[in-house]
Amino acid sequence: MGCFLTNSSLGRKLVMSISGCFLVLFILIHMAMNIVAVISGDAYNMICGFLGANWYALAGTAVLALGVLVHFVYAFWLTWQNRKARGNVRYAVTVTEKGVDWESKNMLLLGVIVILGLLLHLSHFWAKMMLVELMGAHEVTIGDGSVVTPTDGAAIIQYTFSQWYNVVLYLVWFAALWLHLNHGVWSMFQTAGWANDTWYPRLKCLAKIVSTLIFLGFAVVVVVFYAKSLCGCC
Amino acid sequence: MAFKLDSKIPAGELSQKWSNHKAAIKVVSPANKRKLDIIVVGTGLGGASAAASLGELGYNVKVFCIQDSPRRAHSIAAQGGINAAKNYQNDNDSVYRLFYDTIKGGDYRAREANVYRLAEVSNLIIDQCVAQGVPFAREYGGLLANRSFGGAQVSRTFYARGQTGQQLLLGAYAALNKEIHNGSVKSYTRHEMLDIVIEDGEARGIIARNLVTGEIERHGAHAVVIATGGYGNVFFLSTNAMASNGSAAFQCYRKGAGFANPCFTQIHPTCIPIHGTQQSKLTLMSESLRNDGRIWVPKKLEDVEAIRKGTKMPADIAEEDRDYYLERRYPAFGNLVPRDVASRAAKERCDAGYGVNETGLAVFLDFKTAIERLGKEVIEKRYGNLFDMYKEITDVNPYEQPMQIFPAVHYTMGGIWVDYNLMTTIPGLYAIGEANFSDHGANRLGASALMQGLADGYFVLPYTIGDYLAKKIQAPKVSTNTPAFDEAEKAVREKIEKLLSINGTQSVDDIHKRLGHIMWDNVGMARTKESLEKAIVEIAALRKEFWKDVKVVGTADSFNVELEKALRLADFLELGELMARDALNREESCGGHFRVEHQTEEGEADRDDENFVYAAVWEYKGMDEVPELTKEPLSFEFVHLAKRNYKD
Amino acid sequence: MNFTLKIWRQKDAKSKGAFKEYQVKDISSDTSFLEMLDILNNDLVHAGEEPVAFDHDCREGICGMCSLHIDGHAHGPSQAVTTCQIYMRQFKDGQTITIEPWRSAAFPVIKDLVVNRGAYDEILQAGGFVSVRTNSVPDGNAIPIPQADAEESMDAAACVGCGACAATCKNGSAMLFVAARVSSLAKLPQGRVEGARRAKAMVAKMDELGFGNCTNTGACQAECPKSISIAHIARLNREFLCAKLED
């Protein structure tokens, strides 16, 4: 049974669906955490403390990384097969068919933007927090030259989003994620076989709600911290 | 040398004939079936069901079709439904009633025994198709639904929306796929049979052209089944598919098979009228529309003029100014008279000057009353797809204005002569479905073509072919390396060479259109001695012109549609003449064959049961020779020959 | 009406093709698209040129033979119709119309606009049937089928096998075609019996023939001449996954 997840198109799609679902759940939790940073820096740092260099946090990170990797590798694998199936000669005239969303045809492009954003994000945060702890250090220098402890996530956030270009990059990243999830969320139900004509409007609505929630949840942190940096009150 | 026709109709009581016959004919043991090869040409309802059933039995079957998939055969286009004597509606239907309606509908020009067998196996067909997963329409209780159809007073037509032919064909095609999967059937798509090979007087195989590569191939078998449909495209414009042709059947005729009743052509009353000279194809609107639609023309000629000029819209004509001529002439059946009657009545009104479009060749099919009675929603549910199709083609909304319809060539009742076993006059050569002549007499009732194709393929041929093949169990594999095959292949190659080398000035379609005009004007809905004689002369002249002046571009060894069309037209040019000769010989009016000289005072068909109760079987004598006629007398032991009456 | 046609011409499967331009003049607006091509072809024959090869047959939208990609749309600009049901009144006078064959690795070009769709036959041969023999069946009314199920089965069974779904799909996926057959039979008790076997066999054949993976864009359903819903794809997914989980 194990092999149908690799040797059958529907099995491979199921892997995309399940890994995607897992990533959406992770992102929702991550978003909830971020909101905490807006409310209270100390509370946020407490969570960062929980999720430092502990075995469970590490295990979680490993699983997460695996999820991203599987989703990523399968995406390229499927796309490579799809291009081959399309053939060498392409249509001279192409259109977007009625009722077809642009994002559904550009999931790989959106996915790549999301991954690039992720790398940037990791370099901003994970590299300065969990990675530092893993390497046994207890302090880290952030962009403006100040030195903080790796569990002081709030300070790192504050610094990162005081830079306008980071704000722009993050918002672009979130927008790509919004589009990706618009299609991805209902699509994972379809692939798992849990959809029909009655449920399409509902699932697509759910997808819009989830993706918009995620977009707003993340964006609000970025915007609030940027706004704070502008008024310089804190 | 005239044919010695033996119809092999079994003796006994009508209802026992088929059972008795099945008990009497030979069967082939499973071990021997494996050694026997059968070729089936055509994959419509008849061909696909036959090939699948023969494969199931254990024969080695090769099946050929000209399209890219067996599923595309023109059976797929049948819209309305399939008849069966299930009596699920409790309206006193029975095998006998279906038999009687079919015999009567065919104007008493079909064999009693064949038609009874058809009615008898009709019920099995429904069961078979349901088991194959054909999604027939159902009632709320989950049981099968029925609708009414022309020529019957009971509701016995089973249907799957307006796509019954498609669904039945997909069922037969699935059965065929099952056998291809099991390895008993091999499918040759985009292959056209160009000749039948006869050796020692028996069918031994075919010569086929691979339509993609142009290769000429030989295929040998112990029996050959022709299931290639009808030849309505001799008229150029018809409701048949563009590639439907009479060539396979014609090759059999050329090689000695009798061709029966070629003049029996069905003109379907509800087609979309012709719009111009550049049209390639006519579109049929399902006969089921006549269930709720009412056919009329204006009573006053000034209204006709006004409609033609566009100064009056048809819907604005007052009720009392409309002539519902079918209801007027045939009170008992009204709009549900058989097709031939409805078509002729439309022609009569148009000839009298009441045709309602610019060409004067159209009548109205109106749903106003039905919409008032049942509501637009019900009508939409019943006929929505047909209404949409009509609007798409004509740009007129049939919910607001009546449809315009006119008769068009639809089906050919005539075909290769077969005996009760469906074998032609050539041993080992069988013909089933529309390709044979057997069951519909001079007119076919709606929803009966599907019934016949599947009856022949599923329930008749698989038994009767065993009777012949039982004699072949000692025969070795058929070698295709024989003088007969050499000769047939050589003739085919020469014919192709000839066509490609003429390089004249007229395209195949140019000549085909001219043939169509000759046929429609002279061998169409109304035929006279003069028109038929004229047609014979004109067709012969056109045929000569074709062989001197046709222009066929492209090469023999490639995908060449023009060549395919030219080969088919060459046969139509002979078949058209044969139809005219047959029509000329039949000095009576019956069913779809209407001789103007033979009509009653009321303009109804005047059948001549003194002199013409026979099937006219023609024997080929050469391209420009007069074929020889042999008569197969039809004896009516069980039904009384009566004048068809749809009035009361 | 007058039109400029940009048509893909390709001598045979091995040759390289290219677009060629043609002018057609004085076309009546009631002419169907394929009749317009008939007129062009007749002119080409008179000029001694090879006519444009294209597949067509019933011209009533049911046989599934016609297969043109017109101005970026499988079966032309209208929704829910086949190419043979397109009429010239839907185009603008003087317009340039681009006509291409189906483009999909599994549908190689045979000539001009004609492609080989044998792959669809092969998929159905792998399992698109109910394994019943002729004559070994119960009465048609032996098993009542809820009307809604029969209707849903019919919705899927309306597929004409034209190939527009795979030709439209940016992934060259045949999922809508396969799903239509699997779903149609899965909704009926007669087809249910070997549902698991059928789903597995047909998907395996589809993969083997090199069709792509479905990414749920819905382009197939938008271009399907019979408007077959991707809900049938969801059912195929369900059928297949349940079958695999039971293995």
C-alpha cells in the first residue's frame, strides 16, 4: 500500500494534500503565536522560551521541515511530470477559462515565492533564535548592533519590522501565501475526495476565510511593529 | 442467374419459431470456438454488441471501424429511445403488440418471423443494458421510466435523456472493451473495409485500408459480419454522420450478395430546415418532441407571406388561423403518426404553398399549448437540451417562437438481404443492424433502430452464426496468401490509383452534392415513373463524369480524407441508381416509398398487396449493367394485411 | 462574412508543423464552423492543394469526434458545445481565427488538426466496464435505483470522450474523462460491485499512458462540451483512495 503514494498520480496528490493540510495547521498556530507579540512582548518571549532548544520543539521543527520538504519536492516532481504530459509543442493562443482562478494555475510560482519568503524569514528569526541556542550561544547580535538573548523574540520582531523593506517583502510574501491558500485549502479536500457540487461553494468560502485570516493575522504584526517604530513611542 | 432465396424461416406457431429454431441449430464447442476467427466490420450498436458477445463466447474476433474509436459510430446520435414490450406501464403492451405495431408501421413489407423475434428479444435488451450500467431514466420509486413514441398507442420507449443511442452504444462499447481487455477481441480503428474476399463461394475475409498510413491490409476469417449501417448519405444532405457510407455493404453486393428493397428510405419529419447552399449536414430534432409539440402551418396564404417577409411573427398567428394538419387528418394518432405519414403530410402542405420560411420548405412545431398546460419548467426538463440545440443552430428561441422543421433523409430500411440467421446470399457473410433489410419493412418506427441493432448483435447473431461455423471446425486458419486475396487487393489498389490519377476539375463534394440533388428531387419523398427514369439516366451520366473529371488530391499512402470520400462516392453513384431502379419497379406506395401514381383520393399511400408483397432482391451484374431482380415473397400467416389507418 | 484563418498544418506525425494563413470569403453567418472549413477545403481542392485534415463526424455534438482548439479554447469560444456546434455568427466579420490541434503528449498529431486519442480507449479497456456477460442478467427493474443517483450517473455518462479535458488542462491530465466513467458506474448498484477494481485499473492505465496530475484548476469542466463537473473527480479520488486503503 505504501507505494501508491509515490507511484500513482492520485497517491502523489494525496501527499500534497496531507502535507499541505499539515502546513496550514502549523501556520495557523504560528499566526496565533504572533498575535501574542502584539499584545504582550513578555508573553511572546515566554512562548519563545517554551519552543527553544527542547527535544519536543526540535522534534516539531524536524517534522515541520520534513512537511515543507515533502510538499516542496512533490510539487516539483508533479510539475515536472505535468510539463512532460503537456508535450513539447504548446498552444499559440491560450486563455484563462471561465471560472478558473489565476492562482490555481500558478501554484508552483506562488509556492516558490512562499519558499523564498520562508528562507528570508528563517534568516531573520530562526537563525537568530533556535539555531543560536542549538549552537550553545546565549546571546545574539541583531541588525542595529544591539545584543539580545535568543529567547527575546519580541526584540527581534521589533527590530526586523522597523525596516521598511522587510515590511514590504513580508507583505508580498503573505499575499503570495494568501493566493496559494485560496486554491490550496479547498483543493486539499477535493484531492482527498471530500467534495461535491454542494460543498464547492462552502469549501471555497472556507478557503477564503482561512487564507484571509492567515494574511491578516500575520500582516497585523508586521504593520503594528512598523507603525510602532515610526512613532518611536516604545 | 437469379438467386435461390431461402429465408430459412422456421415452421411452427409464430411465438415458438425462435425457440424452435434455437433448439434446432448447431452449436460450436468451447474448444472449437477458440480455433475460429470472425471479422466484424462496424462498431455501432449492432457491430459492438455482436463483437462483444462473440468474444465472450470464445471466438477470436477482429473488429473494424473507420473512426478513431469504436464509440463514435453513428448509433450514438439516436436521441429518443428504445422500444421494449415490458408492459411496465400496465397499458396492455405485449410482445405481440410490439410485433404488430412494427409490422404495421413497416406497412406490411417485413417478415413476420423476424419482426416477432425482434419484439421477443426486446425485453432482454433492456435487462442487458441496465446490467451494463446504462443510466436509463427512472421514476421516483427507482423503477424504469417510459415515454410514448410515434406509431404506438402504448408507452414502451425506454430512454436516457435525449441521449439514448449514446448511452446504449457506450454500454455495447464497454462490453467490447471488456472483451478487448480479455484478449478475445482485437480492435482496428481508423480502418476502412474496401473489399470482401470470397473463395469457393464463401466469405474468407476483407481487404482494409489503414486510414492513417494508407496501407492496404488483408484480414482472413471464417465468417465476416457487416454492421456498417445505412446509406442515407447517398442524398449528400441527411441526418447521417458525415462519414456514414454504404461502401462496405456495396462491396458485398458487388461480390454477389443480394441487396434488398434499396428504395425504402426513411425521411424523418422533424429536422431543422436547410438554410443555404453551403450546408454539409442536416440536424435531427428528436421525434420525442412530437409528444408535446403540435405541428401546424397557417390556414391563410397571406399569413404565410407575412411570416416569410418577417412582418408577422408565427406566435402572433391566432389559434383559429392555424392548421394543425396532422390532428385534422389523423384524429386518432394526431401528431404521433408514423414518420413517413408525418413527413408526407408536411410535404403536402409545403407543395400547396404553405411552407413557412424563405425556401417554402418548413412547417412549425409548436410548444405553446404544452407550455400553457405543463409550464415552462416541465418542458425545459423534458426537452431543454433539444431547445438549446435548436437555438444554437437557428438563433431562434423555441420557448417564444415555434420551431421550424422539415423532413430529411434519416434511415434506410433497405439493405443487404439476409435470411432468418442474418446470413446473406454469400455463405459465411452476415449483415446486421441497419446494414441489413430485415425488420422494418417499408418504414421504421421510432425507437426501433436501437432495438434492432442490439437484438441482432446480442441475442440473434451469436446463436445463428454457430450454425454455420459448426461446419468450419475442421477448417484451418484462413490464409490470406491466396489468389482470391491477391486479386481483391489488386483491384482495390487499381481503383485507388485510378481515382488519384484522374485529376479532373470537380471535387468529390461537388459531384456528391449533384448526386444528392438528383436523388432528393427524383427519388425522395414523392417518386414518379418519370422522375425515376430521369434519375437513372442522370446518375449514370454523373457516374461517368465522376470517373472522368473528379479531382482527388493527396497520395495513396497517407492520411487522405479526399480519397476516402471519393471511394465512398464511387459506390453511392451506383447505389443511387439501384435505389431508383428498385423504386421504379415497385409500382405501389408503401411506408417511406411513395409513388405519386399510387395514392388514394385523400392522398394516402395506396399499397398494392396483389402484386408487391415481396422483398425485391437485386443481384449485381456490373457497373453499367441492369441488375437482376429476384423476389422473396412475404407470407402473412398471423397478421391480416390491412390498410394502415392512423385516423381512428 | 470574411475571415482570416491561421491553421496548424502538419504533414504527418513525424514532420514538423507550422501555422499557415488562409482567407475565407462570403460566409453566411448561419454557417457552422465546420461547414466553413468544408468550404475552405473545397476551395483548396480546386486549387490543387491538400485540404486541411480535421476530425468530425456526427455534427450534432454527440459523437465526440471533432476536436479543434479555436482561439485558445477547446471547442471554440462557446460554453458547453462541441466544435461542430459553433456557428460563424459568434465571430466578428474580418476576424483572425487561430485553429490548433489538441496539444497533449498523450494525443500525438496524426495530420494537421487530427490527433490520436487512442489513449482514451486504452483507459476504458483497462476497466471502464461492468463485467456482465450477454444474457446472464436479472430483470431491468430487479434493482430499483433512486432517481437522483440515476440522474447523477447520467450527468457523468454524458461524456463524449472528445479529449477536450486533457487538451485544455495545463497538466495534460485526463482526470475528468476517467472520473466521468468511474463516477457514472459508481453511482449505480450494477457498477458498484467492481468499483474498487475499476478505479485502480483505470488510474493505473492513465498514469502509464503519461497523462499529467490533476491540480484542480477546473479548466476541464469549463471547456467540457458536456459541462461535466469536477465533483466526479472528487468521487474518483474517493473511490481510488478507499480502494487503496483497503488493499
